[in-house]
Amino acid sequence: MQEVTTKKKEFTPNIVAFCCNWCSYAGADLAGSSRLSYPANVKIIRVPCSCRVNPTFVLKAFQQGADGVILCGCHPGDCHYVTGNYYTRRRMALLFNFLNYMGIEKERTRVEWVSAAEGQRFSAVMNDFVKTITELGENKRLTDLRVKEGE
Amino acid sequence: MKDVELKMLERAKQLLESGEVARVIGWKKGEFYFDPAPASFETVEELGDFVYNGFCGANLSKYLIQASKKEGKTAIFLKPCDSYSFNQLVKEHRIVRENIHVIAIECQGKLDIEKIKAQGISAVTEVEEEGESVTVSSLYGETKLNKAEILLGKCASCKGKTHQVKDEEIILHEMPAPINNRFDEVAKLEAMTEDERFAFWREQLQKCIRCNACRNVCPACSCVKCVFDNPASGIEAKANDDKFEEQLFHIIRAFHVAGRCTDCGECSRVCPQNIPLHLLNRKFIKDIDGLYGEFQAGETDNGKTPLTSYTESDVEPNNALGGEAK
Ligand code: SF4
Ligand code: SF4
Ligand code: SF4
């Protein structure tokens, strides 16, 4: 059963980052090997292309407790499969708009293009996104009570 | 209207008698005057139940998925809005065009029995339409009503009365123009704050009983295997303790038809809980129009959809909020 606690826990957001294998995933690697830091609460999910991300992946991430979801892919024009990220761009533009239309805060979703050479940028993007979500607070609008633990 | 019905019946008889078609898809009498149901007629005798009146709002095109694969040709009556769905189904290779004879029919706007009942009229026995006014006969007498007040939601904002496909037509009178803009309500929601929108959709979506009627009726929802039937998806049925599953169902349903939804209005029409599902679909249509250029699904039976095409200068998702490039 739930215990009543008066102490307020500091909020550390859960962030899910879908990273394309050919660019941002390697960018994350580079950030690591260059000793650039990005917050530990960013959970990276490697995908073969940003276009692999079905809208339900984003929803599922929120369901499982994510407070923010970010997609990272190759810069437009640089997709390993030539055009994948162009489709991602349309799909996510429509999805994010739609989520916002249903009242989900627009800051919770983001798309960024990060190449394999941009370790620095990867670190900056993640730090910025975590900061945004930390300020915004917990995701309460797209959660599933069946999934929430210990509450 | 009676003359249109007679002409349709006559034509259906001819087609069946001559053996040109093996079946005709139309509407047959229900238990009451106001509940005709879609039906397939295979003999002239069966046509005894044939009907076409103000309550034939149902879109027949989806029945072709099975009918067009049967032996022999199928003739079908399509209203203007149904013809968009027809094209979309051809485009998605769901129906076999060569096996179908399309009869484009006149539509003066279809009526909503719930709206008539809401005026305090019960036991409706017949409805006579003359232009903008309607005479409703019931067991308790006659009432004259303004047609605009009892139109189905989808008909009040009808996309237009031009058929997108036809092999022949039965159009005897001029057809009326829509009485309101289909994006007005979407714009109203967009103008609200996030909190207000969240509250609005919570209130609407919690009414959902997950009967799946909106999915089953939708001509764009024609997958043989559907995620909503998959027990492992977590959304195969209504969960009794949370809000997520309701939202998820509606987000997935609307997104899956984005760029393919013709705005035929069937989902909202059949929802037993009166959830304004068209406001979800139209958000996608409005955003697609605003971000990628005007697009009407079902205008043609070939070509790409907005989600299966792109341009190099498309707007970035982070800058696309509100459905306009910022
Ligand atoms: S939407 Fe238009 S064409 Fe379709 S039933 Fe209504 S009035 Fe007729
Ligand atoms: S028809 Fe209405 S009640 Fe039934 S599943 Fe669809 S939205 Fe829910
Ligand atoms: S989503 Fe609704 S309006 Fe769109 S095609 Fe399906 S039934 Fe028609």
C-alpha cells in the first residue's frame, strides 16, 4: 500500500531516446569516448533508422513511464537509407501536433538530427532535453496505472 | 426522394434480371422507418425490401471488400461521400474495380433520428422532405421541422456533392451545399489551452465502451489483422482502471487512417456514445492541408498519400505545432 510521505522527492525524469544506428547512436558513442557527459536518465534505444519508430513506440514509452521522448536521426539528406528520415519528419510532425491537440504538453516530444561526428551536439541536445523535462515535471497525461510501480 | 428510390429500384431489377450483375448492394427496410440497413440483394424477390430514404446514411463501400471478390459482378449505390471511400479502397487494393458497377445516386443530406427524438418526437412512422423543411409523421401526429437541425453531423459539413467515381448515375434533382465548415470545431479546440483540451478529451474519451464500431465501420480500417484484436498489445479491450488505454486506442485509430481517411463521417455516426471522432480525424486532415498542401483522400484511386511522400523542405516536427510551419 502507498505510504504517505511528506518529504518531496527530487524529480529526475525518465527520458527515452530513439537513436538511429548510423548517426546519433554513433554520436552517443563519440560523446562517451570524448568524455562528454549526458544525463544517466536518458535511456537510449537503438533503431536501424529514425523511420523505424512507429508512433506506437512513442506512446508505449510514455505508457511505461517516460516523461519525455526524443527521436534522433541523420540530418535530412544524409539518411543511410536515403529517404527514411524524411518520412520520420512528416510522421512525427503530425504525431506531435496530434498529441498536443489531445492536451499532451508539446515539450514532451522532440526530434533532433545528430550525425555520427557530432558527439558534442549529442551531449548538448540531451542535456537540454533533460533540462526541459525536469522543469516541466512528471508525465501525468499519458500514463498507465497498470504499469506504474510502487505508487 | 420517392422518385429517386423508384428509379434505383427499377434499375436494380433490370440489372439482376438481365444477369449483368450477380448482386446489388443497397439498403433494405429495417424494423422501423428510420433504421434501414445495408443489404445485398441477389434476386428480384429480395428487392421487395429495397429502400432509399432520408435515413440511408450508411456508407456501403466497405462491403465491396468481400462482395467484389465473389463470382459475378456487384452493382452498388454510392452517395457522393461514399465515392471517396470507394476510390481509397481501390487505391489500397482492397476491392476489385473490374467486378463492380458503380451507380452514383443523389443525396439530399441524411437525417439523424436522435436529433428528431431530441425534439420530443417519438414513434416516427415516415419523414417527408421538401427542400429545407421536413415533415415528420409519428403515431402522435405530424411535425414540421427545419432540415438543417436534424441533419447528420457529417451531412451538415458535407464535402460536396460531386461523385468521384461512377459508371452511371441516378441524379434527378439539384443537391444542397453544406451548411458549415468542417474545420471550424477543430479550430475552436486548437484555440484552447493544453489543459482545456486535455479536459475536453478526457471527458469525451472516458465515455468510450470499446465496442470497436468506429473501427469496424471505417472503410480505411481494412487490415485483416488489427492491433486492437491482439491481446499482447495491452489495448484489446477497455481497461477498467486507467485513462491511458482509452487515449491510446483513439490516437492509434486516428493516426492509422491519417492521410487515408476520406472524412466520410461514419465513425462518428455509428459511435453509440456520441464521441466526436471526426474531430480527431479532421485534426490530421487540417494539419496535412496546412503543412503539406491540400489533400483529399479518395479524390483519385492512385498516387501517393501525404504520409508516403515528402519534400526536402518539409517543416521540422519541433516547429510544426498548431498545424502551421512556424
Ligand atoms: S455527407 Fe454529403 S453525400 Fe454523404 S450522406 Fe451526407 S449529404 Fe450525402
Ligand atoms: S464507436 Fe465509440 S464507443 Fe465504440 S469503440 Fe469507437 S469511440 Fe468507443
Ligand atoms: S476514420 Fe471515420 S471519417 Fe475517416 S474514413 Fe474512417 S469512418 Fe470515415
